[in-house]
Amino acid sequence: MKLRFSHLLLPLTLFALAACDDITLTHVDVDEPLPETTVQGIGLSASLPLTLASIPMDVTAQESFDEEDFDYVTGITLDKFTIAITAKSDDPQYDGFEDGNRDNFDFISDLEVSIHARFGGEDRSVVIARLSADDPQIASSARSLRLQTTNIDILDFVEADNGYEVRVQGSGNVPADDVIFTGNAGYRVGIGFR
């Protein structure tokens, strides 16, 4: 008799948990293409740091983040962030300082990606991805970079009343000519159903 009771108890417990909000029942992966971004070259070496870009991003606007497929979101973490130089970056038509060399990311010595939002009149930000100075991708003539993510839950930022902003900052040398890059952000989204 005890064995039968325990077999009934487990489905009832799972049903009760599924009826509660904030219980993650599964995850979905959402990819977001990053818009084309230009780092202005100056023709001479100079020092950063500077804000390389403020990138307009919205994970909720992606087709794979379709709110009809689930009832609520329990968390969002960035689990992939890559950037890559475009073919346009080497095209003299778009690059006034073209020096004849293929563009790469050697002008960067480190990168940090952070998310920013305003909560109750207070600005908050957290680092969501980075590329440290000792990463083997640095100074390797790389035309694409994969940053290490911090796996911080950014759901509060995504749901902020006035939206959020993603900024890429770095240090290194301003490139000799303009560098144009794009990329991809990958998210792991915890979801549930009522």
C-alpha cells in the first residue's frame, strides 16, 4: 500500500510545482544577431579605453523568444557572445583609412560587455561577458572573438521599465583604419507553464 501511495504522491507533487510561478520547467535557447558596428580608426596609434559600442539588443524581440510558447520566464543568462569582422570592413568604399591590410582584432587588449538599466531612479549595471588580456585570442590576428560569459541572470534588466542597454568597452590601441564587426549573442532562457 505504501508503494502505491508514493507512486501517486510524485505526480501530484509535480503537478503542484508546475502550477506555481517561478518554477523553471525547461530552458530554451535564443540567438540574437548583433547589428553591424564600426570602430572608428584614426590612422595613428592612440590609447583607449573608450566605449567601443552601445549595441541595441532585445532578446524578447527574437523569433525564438515567442511568448505564445510558454507562460512565464524564470531567468535569462547570456551563454554565448561572439564578434566577427565583416567583409565590408576591408572594402575601401567603406573605409576611408584603408591601409591595404585585412582588418583583425589585434587593436584590442581586453573587452568587457555589460548590461545597463535604471531601477527606481538608480542606474545599475553588471558585466555579462569579457575577454581578458591573457586570453590566447588576443594579438593572434583573429577576425572573430568568442568572449567568456559570466552566467549572471539578466531577467530584471530585460524587464526594466525603460528598457536596457548593452555596452562593449575595451582597452588597447585605436585601429589604424575603421573596423566593422557584427556578431551573435546566445541566451539560455528558463521558462514555465501554468
